[in-house]
Amino acid sequence: MNLVAPESLVFWTTVIFIVFFILLRKFAWKPILGAVKGREDSINKALLSAEEARNEIVNLKADNERILNEARAEREAMLKDARDMKNKMIADAKEEAQNQANTIIENAKIAIESEKKSAMLELKSHVAELSLEIAEKVVREELSSKDKQMQLVDSLIGEATLN
């Protein structure tokens, strides 16, 4: 019940395969290879893009780290400048306060010395007035009688030396 001999089956199978292969090669092989090549190119482009993106991310991370380090350094410099300025302002304020205190003390010493001299002059003036009043009273008392006046004149003459 075999209608076709096995040798002819092999022959026709080979002929059909060759015809099918030629048709595939002529009409389907190039588009399939083109699609595969396009797919391969798009995958390669995607891989290159991914690699470039990864490199860009690495560069951005490095740039970010550099910028952060610069910002930290700038912040530290600004804080150091602010501390230095604060310390200078405090030192200047202390120096100014010390100078003002010294000026106030000097002025107080001068005022005290002036007040002391004024008080001494006033005291001398009062002592001189009191001395004059006492001397006037003593002299009046001494010279109130004629006998006492004569005794005083005689004693003054005795004390006086003639040249």
C-alpha cells in the first residue's frame, strides 16, 4: 500500500526542502536576519546607553561628592571666619571696656586729687581764720590792760636785736 517508493520520497523531500530553503532565503531570510540584526543593534544601543548612563551616574555621584566636600569646606571656612570675627569683636569690646574703665579711673583719680586739694585749701583757709580769731582774742585779752601792754612792749624790745 505504499504508493510512492521510499527513494522517491527522499528525492521529493530533498527537492521540496531545497525549494523551501531557496524561497525562505529569497523572501524570509533577509527580513528575519534584518529583524535579528535590528534587535541586536537596539540591544547593543540599549547596553551602550545603559553603560553611558551608569558612567554618567558615577560621574554625577563623584561631582555630587566633590560639591558636598566643597560645600563642607566652605561652611567650615565660614564658621571659622565667624568664630574669628566673634573672638575679635569680643577682644575689641574687652579692650574698649578696659580703656574706658582706665579712663574713668584716671578721671576719678584726678577728680579725687582735685577735691582733695580743694578741701585742703578750704581747711587751711578755715584754720587760718580760726587762728586769726584766736590770735585776735588772745591779743585783745593780753592788751586789755595797760600793764599787760607795757610788759608786752618790754618783752618785744628785749627780744629784738639792734644791728
